[in-house]
Amino acid sequence: MNGDLDVLVNRRLSTGLARISGLSIEEIELAGLGSWDWLLSAEASGRRWILSPRKAPDGSRSGRWVQACFSCFAEDDKPFFRQHWRYAFITDCVVHQTPLHDACPRCTETLDYRRIDRGPSRAMRLLPLSVCPHCFVDWRIYGQRTQRSVSTTVALQRKILKGITSRWVPHCGRMLLLPLLLDGMHRLIRCFRTETGRRVASRVLGEHLSTRSKEQIERLCIHDRRPLMHALGLSLSDWPSSFLDSAAREGLTMSQLRERGPAPWWIEKGIGEKLDKSWYAPSPEEAASARVTLNKYGINATPWVLREWLGCHVPVRRLIQARPVYEPRQLSLWRHPEEVSHTIRAMLLRRISRILIRYCTRGLGRMAGEKQMQLTLEFTFR
């Protein structure tokens, strides 16, 4: 009982439990969380979104990594902890729509039910899992003493739990792979814990959001995770309207969401163009292609000439004459546009005169029979 059996992936242990319980090895492994790591993140390996039991200096477990719904305990014949209660994004009961608890209401200690098997006599090991291992109060008596949850938070958590089985979740009118949604949620929550992101989340919530701890969300208590999930639920309910409006007012940029590389595509597509304040940087392939093009037309592709060709800043422009930034730039296809326009005008006049002479000659010929007539046309153009 010293190890975390929920996330432990051990073939020998799975084989032994299967032999004792009569279940298959696959059923034993799917009952834990170790087989679902790949579904919880597409960009990070490890135990993301799974509440982690921190260890004290003496090696014992600490931290509020166990959470439960006391109303569920009251309805169980034999109380048991649900598997999805170990997820950090679960802060409310999706059945009773009430907040979960990670501390005993009587002694305020953690809900570490595994402590029941330590120290007490053998008779006390038969206690149900709803009994506090510290003060031995039955949590089922607190089943009806909880407040109601926020509807948007419960709806988001229900959608994620359904996506764990189907691997796909509906988002913004389309189906999105669950790991991509969870990775985007993880980035938004990490952004909410920065100084600018905290103001954005406070504006979305309509109240002040306090960030008392800088640790990862997997190590936060439920009182710190619930407002973050509330702000996330409101942001995703009408994505990206509320978040984009709050981010624009508080000056949030995409650099805070691209801390560890590009954000998931649904975030980049939703707010990337409007919050991206970074300068464009030409790639090495573009620079090599520009150098080949300049050398092809006899232009010495020095570093400064290449920078000017790629649109970067140069002290003195050599390829084109610099114009003020506020003037609109009219692109031209010829070096001397006035001469070209004069040539085009003369060509059009010659064609017009030929067409008019041909038309008038045919009309006069029909009127005068075989008699030839000479027509003089005079044009005046301005």
C-alpha cells in the first residue's frame, strides 16, 4: 500500500491481481490510470492531469491528492473512490453537481483512506472507505451539506469524461481529439497563473482570482483548482469571444501561450492572429532562395542586400528607394511607368482609328454604290 496503485504499471502486479480476482489482465490495467497517460496529453509524457501525492521529508505521503463526493458515498452500498476523482480537471461531482472535497470537514485532514491500514488494530481495517483515517468520522453524514456547482464547469467536466471513452470531444462546432483539448486547457490554466493571465481570468470570472501557489495544477488543492476550472469553463463556453475580449483589454499576447512551443491548433486558429504581436522572421530556406534569385539576375547578395530583400531593417536601402511609412505604396511593373502608359495610349488610338475607318467606309460604300469615297477623320484627344 505504499505505492500509488492507480498509476503503477507493473505486469507482475497485474498478473497477480488477475489471478486472485478472476479478471483479465487488460481489465486490471484499465482499472488504473497508468494505461490512460497517452490520452491525457499529446505534447507531454508523464502523469499530466493526475493528482500527485507529494512526499514529506520523512517519506510519507502528504498533500490533498485524494478528493471525493460525500453524496456519492451516501448512495453507495459499499463506499468506493471513483477513478475520475484522481484527475486534476475534476473539481465537481458530475452526478450531483456539487463541489468535491479533499479534506475532512471535521478534522481538516486529507482523505488519504490508505492510512486506515496503518497502525490501528486488525478490527479497524474493516472500516468502509468513507471513514476518515484520522478522526474516524463517517463522511456520509455530510452528503447533503454541500453547495451547488457552476453549470459551465460541470458541463466541461462531463464533456471531458465522455471524451475519455470515445477519444473525441465536440468543440466549436467540430470534433476535437481529447489530448489536444486537454493540452490547450493546460496552457490556458498555466497562463491564468501569470500576472497578466490572472487579470484576464479575473475579468472573465467577474471577480478577483487569487493565485496563492505557483506549483503545477496536479499539486494544487481543490480550493485553488476550482476557480481556475471555473474561469476555463467560462472561456471555453463561448470560445474565443470572452477570452479574446478580456485578453485584448489586459494586453495578453500569444507569447505567454507559446511558452513551450506552438499552442494546439484550435488555440492558434481562434486567437493566434489577433493576439500575435511577434515580428516575422524569415526562415533559412527563404534566405537561401532569395540569395539564389538575386545572384541569378546579377545582384551581389551581400548580407545587407539580402536583409533588405527579405523585408528586414537596413540602415540604407540599395534596391529600392525608401518611402515614408505613412504613405501608401503603389507597386509598379515597369521601371518608367509614364513611358509605358504613353505607349499603351498610342497603341489604343491606332486601333480605334482603324476600327472607325473600316466601319465608316463600309457604311458609305453601301450608300454610294460602287463609287469610291475618301473619308478624312480628325481626332482630338485630351
